Amino acid sequence: MSMGTDQRDLEPSGFRLKVQEAFQLQPVLVPLYAILLSFIVGGILIALIGVNPFEAYWALLRGMFGSKDNIAASVARSVPFMGSALALAFAFRAGLFNIGAEGQLLVGGVTAAWVGTWAWMTDTPAIIAIPIILLAGAFGGFMWGWVPGILRAKTGAHEVISTIMLNSIALFLVRWIVNSRDPVILRDLEASVPRTEAISDTAELPTIIDSQPPLHWGLFVMLGVCFLIAFVLKRTTFGFETITVGTNPHAARYAGMSVDRIIILAMAISGACAGIAAASEVSGTNQLFQPGTFALIGFDGIAVALLARANPIGIIPSALLWGSLLSGAPLMQQEADVSIDVVRIIQSMVLLFVAADAIVRYIFRVRGEAEAHIKASTTGWAGQ
Amino acid sequence: MAGDDERIPVLDVRGVTKTFPGVIANEDVDLVLHEGEIHCLLGENGAGKSTLMNVVFGLYQPDKGSIRVRGEQVQFTGVGDAIDHGIGMVHQHFQLIPVFTVAENVILGNELTNGPFLDINEARRRIIELEDKYGLAVDPDAKVGDLSVGEQQRVEVIKALFREAEILILDEPTAVLTPGEVDEFFGVVRSLVDQGKSIIFITHKLREVLAVADRITVLRNGKVAGTADPSTATQKSLANLMVGREVVFQVAKGDAHPGDPVIKITGLRVEDVRGARTVNGLSVEVRAGEIFGVAGVEGNGQRELVEAVTGMRPKIGGTVEILGQDATKMSPRQITELGTGHIPEDRNKHGVVGAYSIADNLILNRYFKPPFARRWLRNEAAIASEAEELVAQFDVRTPGIHVAVDNLSGGNQQKVIVARELTGDVKALVVAQPTRGLDVGSIEFIHNAIIALRDKGVGVLLVSAELDEILSLSDRIGVLYRGRLVGTFDGADATREELGYLMATGAAPESEEAAS
């Protein structure tokens, strides 16, 4: 009989309920404080190199939101992170640590571009062509997530290892597809850099604001996917199964759920989230596929998702923050002479403080325990 | 004032109050322990026994009150202080390292050194000395992982004695032991007090209290509910003190009216996780309207039997028929859908998803069926109304149906599982350790629920390590020994002694064998 049981049994349980209600703020509190703390430490860093941190941050802020174009660019930069973060978050709810968004984006992107360059797409109206290219991207990502899912379910191969390997395989595979001149696979032979030919005009997502990068309808696509995933998790029986497998796979099996099936599907759906984000980029931003444009989007998605505590709705502000910081950083470099790398450092610190939340809780006197599943991800391999 | 006699007590706890945020775990508790005495601390789970002992052992500091050891006022800031004052504790969950030998475990944290080296020989010598003195037979060179549970417990006792403990706190020491080992352990406890040690014995088993105690203190809701003298107390009077109301001891149970077999197991062979064949050619028939109890020392194949019958573990051989259908290769879901309920042995691992609400846990095995689901969508209204109904019907003590099950007491968690598994169209029920670690009130409730189901014509396969539970519930009893049923008894005729002997040896006593 442990102390824990003693306390539990004695209290009228209503107390704990009230405490839990009070803690509802908590999931937001820790990330917010982590961001604040990171900027303080970043500011010290900037001051150390002899720059006024307030000036630097002011430049950063204007770079992020200083004009209509800057705001549009910030939002545009954020859109792909929503997909790559969902790729982590959905698998995460099934107890899996999918760090393969990088590869899932590439495969989704190249599939979308390939489908977008099909000859008959030019004769297809946009209302059909756009869904086709998005679904193509989702399908590519789905398959690239399905592979580690089935490996995990059927052979026990850990998804962390297999997704890392599949990232490499995807990277070199799409490079070869886009590079190769003999045979020509998807390379645009006219172009000086390796890339695919441009997709059909009809498959392009319409631009909203012609910023750099352009803000296009991909924003609404990815917002829709975030809400759809939230709905699936919260309201459907499949979502219930997914979270049960993620929280207690033994109980899930005992309750008659097919744990293998859920694992495979969760990984595949995660991949599809990344794939659709890649398709939105191919279709809305570049109108072609170039592997380099996806570099680090998958890995940053891990950070975005963890900052949002794997909550699909929370991913939206989290991605916006991430994208805006990256979008605003060049102005800080121009005006205050502070390297873009400082923003990268601040971003990394945010995640570090979210992971080591004890630091944040100590400094800002935030009470309570970390959510178990978040703790597991940042201290071990997704609770393995 | 030192209790009812003149001696200075070895341990004198006065007015101890210990609160945790929002919870009063101990309130104004007094406890007096005299030299050479066995003082039983009795109480239900959550009564505050462990908190009190953790205060005495220096793990917690009391908010109020005082502790005196041999008349000297003490203030412990940690376990080290308590050990220095001659207090030792044997925890319910052993704190041993399986890959180390007995001697290595004993000196852990108290290493004898000879220069920079461990002096294991000196340690061995002292361990053997202690073993001889107190009758604690364990090989000091054996690896702890190879020892039986009873032997491991002796290692824990040796550990405390090695640190020169005069006061030993034993936290639910018999919970893990077989009936035979319990008797043996009582022998050790007596030899300890004979040699002048003083013992605080924490338990919630009434029979044991009356067997060993010199003095009894009963805790209820963190307060002393009363003290009792074992020569005048009865199980009933102690239970009433413990629960705070009249407790009906004997489960009221009418005659069984068995019908057709609902679970028919033939020649079942199952392997455990390590590939050892733990169920080896077991056959049994459980009929509708009867409770078939499987008695046995833990580790004789109980877990694998239950998991194989409920579809959680593949079978190596043999067949399982449920309600006339071949269920040998069925999945857990298929078996549930046949009309089988399953109360699992490991409540937290299999029975509930702790982070989920009561409502979600109550539909864990039928969330996909109407009315709880409309095609792909959850029907929150139906889920909530089912939860309200079952919470009321099964007397789950909770402020609401959306409370996470983790926040409930063990008894209430088990009621949630029982509510889920016993409702619906259940015709067969597989029950494993249904009342492990529960308080008297919850045990009573769950036993009655199982019997009510039997009376409605459900066939129940009951597996329990508690012989009392098997005896009071079962209509027929089989003894499981090394993966086989070695004897079947009529529930009314079986005796503790008979079953205990068969559980330990796998064969009936020789004299009887000769006679028959």
C-alpha cells in the first residue's frame, strides 16, 4: 500500500476534481513561460555580443508583423508546419513517436508534383484538379507512414529507428528522381537546378496575398486538417481507439481493440498529414517540386507539436509562432546585425524548456505535474 | 502517563497529525509499542496505516504530535535518523536487487569495507549469525532473483536486523505469501519478539491479527477507531471497528442450480511470456449458474489460464469452448461478443485506462456499438447516461462520471470494472483476483454482485489467491498445481487445510491416499 493510495482513498475526490479544473490553464502556461524564458535568455545572448536586445527584438517583431506583406509571409511560412506537426501529434496520441515527417513530406511532395504534371490535368477544372493533387500528396505521405507502422505492428521494429531510416531513403530517393538525367524520371531538363516540371495551372492553389513566400489557400486546407484531426480524436470511435492504444495498449487489447491495426493506421494517417502539407506547398507556393524547400520542416514539426502538447488545435498557434519567427528573423539580421541563428537558438530553447518543464515551473512557480504522455516523449522514447 | 503499564514504551507516538494538500491522512493518532510486543495496526486501505508508519520511519514529518523512542523525544528528518534509532521497516514491495546475492543485498547502503574493498566475508558471517539466532534460513550466497517470495521477505527482515533494528515495522507482510509460508513467517515473528525485538504489524486481515497480536490498534479514516485486546476481540468486532458499521461476514449464498456447460476447457496447454509451459493439459467445465473456484499458489498457471480463456494469449494445444462455440482461436473481442465478461487480475494494466473518465472506462469494451456509437461517431449523451446509471447501480463513490479513474480508490476502480463486465448480455464470466487489495466494504459488494450473477444463470470461473474468497464463493473448487487441476472439491465440503495441502504439494495427504 503506497502513500498515493492512502491520499486517494481518504479524500472526498471532489477536491482533486477542483484541482484538476484549476490546472486547465496549465497546458498553456508552461509553453508560454517557456517562450518568455527563451527570449530572456536570447536577449542576454544578444546583449553579450554588444547589441541592444530590445532593438533586435523590435526588428524581429517588425519582420514578423510589421506590414501586411510581412504578416502574410509569416502565416505562409507557418502553414507547412501545421502538417508536419500533425504528423507527430496524431501518432503521438497512439503512443508512437513519428519522427519521419521529413521523409513523409518529401514523398508526399514528389507524388503531388508527379500527379500535378500529368498531361490530362491541364484539361481538368481546378475544382477537381486541386483535390486530386492534395489527395496525391496525402497518399504519398500515407504510404510512407504506413511502412513504419506495419514494421512496428508486425515485427516490433521501433518506429523511431525505422522513420529515421525512411527519412534517409526518402531524401535520396526523391533526389535521384528529380536529379536523374538518364533516365529522366521527373526532372525538368530545361531547369538549371534539379526540380520537377511545373504542375498544371489548374492544380495550383489560389494565392491570397502575393507576399514572399505567397500566402495561398493551403492555409485553409491545413487549418481544415487540424480541425478534422481534432474532431477524429475527440468524437469518433476510431479516435477513442487511437487514444486508448496510446494511453494503455494493454487495456486496449483487453477491451478487444486491434492494437496492430490502430498502430498501422495511426502512422499512415500521420504520414498523410505531412503529405497533404507538402502537396499544399507544391501546389500553392512553388508550383513544382524541389527537395530543398522541405528541409527541416519535418523536424521542426516535432518541436511545433511538442510545444502544442500534441493538441491538433494547439498546433495552429504553435505553428504560427514558429513560422513567424523564421519569417521575421532576416529583418533582425539586416537592421540589428544579429544572426538568424539567434532565432534558431531561441526556438531550440523554447523546446528545451518545454521538455525540462521543471525549470519553468521552478522559475515561474507553476504547480502541478507534467502530463504523463508529454513527459514520456521528452524523457524517453514515447514511453517505451 | 505511559499507557496502561509502568514500563517505558520502546515507541510512543502521541497525537500525530499528518496532512497532505486537502487530505488529513492522520489525525491525532496515538500508538504505544512495548518491548517484546507485537502490535497490530489494522485498517482498511486508505485508513492511514502506511502514512503513520512512514512518519515513524522518518519518510514524512508530522504536522503535529510527538514521537518518543525509549522515552527520548525524537525528530526524524529522514530514514537514516529512524535507522539510527533502531527502527527498521520491511516494505510490502521488496526493495531488493534480483541480480545481487543475499549478502550483497543485505549490506547495500551499509557496506562493510576493508580498505577500499567490500568486506563481504565479514558480512556473510554476521548474516549467518543473525539467521541462526532468529531462525531465518536463507543461503547468503544465493541470488535474490532465484529465491521464493517467502525467502525474499526473510532477506528483507535480515536487512533490517543487520542495521541493528530493535523496532521492526512490517507492512502487510503476508499479502504475498501462501498459507504455508504465512505460518512459517509467524514463527519468525515470534522468535523475533522472544529475542526482545518489538514489532508493528500492519495488516487488514483479521485472522492474522488474532493469531499474532499482543495488542491491536484499529485505524479508520486517519483516526484511531479503537484499540482491542486479542484475547477478547473477535473477527466480527474488529471488522466493525475497521469499517465503522456491521459487517456481514459470510456471503449469503443460496444453492447453485447448475445447467449446461458455458465454458468447456479440454486439454489446454499455454506458455507464459518466457515460453515456459505454465498450463499443461488442463480440463474443466464451468456450468451455467455455478461458480467454479480455482485455488492455487500464485505462479501455477492462473494468469495464463485466464488469458488463454479470454483470448489474450495463444494456446499451444487443447480447446476452449464458450457457450457451445469453439473459442480456441477467437480474439478477445469475439469472445466478449459471445457474452463473456472478464474481470482481469491486473486492474491498472488491463482493467482500466487510468487517465480516462469513469464514463469512458464503463464503455471500454462496447464503445463501438449502439447506442454508444452512431456509425463512426461517439454518442456522448448515451455514454453519459449509461455511466450515470451504472455509477448509481454499482455504488461507485465519485463526485461525477467525468472524473479520471486514476483519482478513484482501488475499490471504486474495481467497481467500475465490475460494472462494465457484469452488465450487458453476460452468460459466462471469468474473474481473476477480484478483490485484491480492496477494503471490506468493496469486497462485500463485489462478492454479492458475482453471486447475484450466478443466481441469474451465469457460469463463473473464479481464480483467486485468497483461499477465503474461493471458499466463500465457490460451488465447486479445483486446485491448480503446475498447470493442472489436481483435485476438484464440492464447495461446501472443502476445508482450508485440505486445499492448502494440495496447493502446496499437488497431492492429497498420504494417509488419506492410503485410506482411499
